[in-house]
Amino acid sequence: MNRQFILLTTEQQSAPLLNAQFSTSRGILRQFIEGNEAQLFGLTARDAVAGELADTVFRVARPADLFKIGRITVEADTAAGTVASARQLEERIARFRREPDAWWDDVLIAEMISLAGETGDLTRNPVTLERMTFEQENFWTAHFGGLYLFRKAQRPFAVTPGDAEALGELPLGRAMGFEDRTRIARTLIENQLVEGIVDARGIDAAAILQQKMDFIVAEVAAASGEDLTGATRRDLRAWARRHAGTLPEEWQGLAALARWAGADGAWPTITSEHPAYFYTLRGAAGPDRDLVNMLLAELAPLDVRQLFICHKEAFYRAYAGWPAGKQTYVAQFLQNEYMMDKAGTRRALFGAEPGMDDPGDGRGDRLRAGAGGAAPSPWGGTPAGRQDDLAARISAVGPWGAIGRR
């Protein structure tokens, strides 16, 4: 259960964490390194720092055990035990200063000298690592086939790509399977966890949608035996024009939305059951944004860039099953267009890092559940002058239909 780690340099704070069993592990490690950067820089210059993310739950035999996980504490020291030795030395220094006869205590002085030989001068270079504890609230776990737990959401829920029935009854109710798209959509919107890409501020929605379409074209082209080595955007879009009638519904829905975003088409009807639906969303600003984007990456797996950024485990599983041509295309794309500016790409796709958004932007108001529990479209409210036929339109296309634009 407890994730163990070894730090050789503070630069590891920007490295991915592979084979993670919990989505929170990398964030906890990153915050630990950032909070102790000066101390770790000095310690790793001489030795490796090893530790673990400690929890009081040591075994997860059934899904309900995941709800016992509360706090994660980071415990770390060098291979030589420098931090523990420094703690012992500090205790002896305090005792030396406190006890009036300590000057005559040869054993105490000998212990201080021996420990100082291991730790160095603590008055100039303190060797302490802040004991950091983190609350494990909403998270993804690889256990039981993968499970997203939103325990602290306004309306708690769980989602799994596996067999929801096999998980049984959880403390927050039954988990939703990926096939239950309408319930997932309703729950995300009612908890104000998502927003529509075309409704987000400060982004080029049309370009983002077009890139998602390119990824879908790459999937179809590779499956049909096309050689994607060195394929450019122009190549993929030319291929799409030639085979537009054979492209899947995901592409068709995104194409209609991209036409609207480019002011060249009517507002499309994309309900929660439409294959393109989850491709049109991103996580709303807030502490759970990254976890929501991780869930959306699995619900919209043909967007390989988001899958790579948000869910490394799912990406590498998918990558292993792709044709060689698609593997090459995706690797080249990520190298040329993501790795060159990772922070800029994430900001363009998902918004500013958590804590940098304006908390008063008001976007959350548009995602509240409407009267009678119906969830509104994640793309905004009803335009002025259109209230008269709202009920009829909802009845026709469902509560996640195109009630926001025309």
C-alpha cells in the first residue's frame, strides 16, 4: 500500500511517477520536495534520500477499505540515517544547554561529537525534513480495475472503467460504470466539476477541437493500414476530407462544434449519449480539476495528448496496442508539440494551474442543477428570448442537449 521512493536530486519534482497506485502520490511527492528543497539539495549532494508515503491502511482487500484511507504522511531519511542522527544531535544539544552539569558529562559530549561527525554543523546547515501530512480526499486508484472516488464532492460518487456491479455497495453508494454516460454527465455537472471547452475563457476552442479531430483521424487511418510516419496536420486533414463519410461519430460531433466555434455553422446537438460528448468538456477550475481531467481522458481515449498528460498509466496501456504507425505518429507529435512547452500546452488546454484562477469568475453558476434536478448543458445558459421553447427543446434532445447556443 505505502508508496516507497528514492530521491537523487531535487529535479525529480518535475518527473512523472510511473506505476502509481494512487493519483495523489505524485502531487504529494512534488509538494514534499518543494517544501524541503533547500534541505534535500544539501542531503542529496552527499547521499540518496529514501522514504515512503505512509498510511495507517496496509492492505486493501475490498473496495470499502479504500474509504479508510485518511491521511498520508511523508517519512524520509538518507541511506545513512542523517536526518535521524540530526534529530538525536538536536536533542542532546538541548539537553546540554538545559542541564547545569552537562559540561562534566563526558558520555553526552562524546555522543554529540560522534553525531556531529555524521551530520556536520547543524547551526550553519540544519538537517531537518519537514514532516508533511496530506489529506487523501478525492482520488483515483489502480486497485480493483481502476476507481475514481470523489468522497468530498458536494454529492459524493464513484466511477470505474471496470465492472461496477463487481465492486458491490460502497459507503457512498454504487459506483457508475463508463457505460452509464448520462449518470456520469449529470453527476459531474451537478457537482460543478466540468465546463465546456467552447465556454471556457481565454482559449482557442476551435483549434483544440480541431486537434482532437486530428487524433481521431490518426486512429482511423492507422486502423485502415495508412502509414502515419511523418504525417502532418495537413496530411491528416486531407485524409479526413477524402474519407469524411467514414469517420466515426466522435469526429462528426467535434466537426460540427468546431464549425460553430469558427462562426461557420449552427449550434449542434450533442447529448451525453453522443460519443463526442466527453471530448467537448474539461475540468472546471478547482482542487479536483486534474482528477476530473484524468477521468475525462479515459472517457475520451482517442484524444491521445490529454491521455498522455492526464493519465500516464492508461496512455501506456493504449500505446502498447496501437499499430506501429500510430505509435510513431503519437511519439513524434508529443516530442515536437508537447515536450517543447509542457506548461504552456497544459495552460492552453486546461487553464491556469490550480490556485491561479480568479475565484470570482462566476463560471460555476452556470453548472448548477436546474429545477427538478435536471442538469443544464455545460456550455452555458439559455440565450435571451429563448425561454419560451426551453421545455420543448429539453424534451426533444434531453437535459444535456444544445440548450445553450444557437
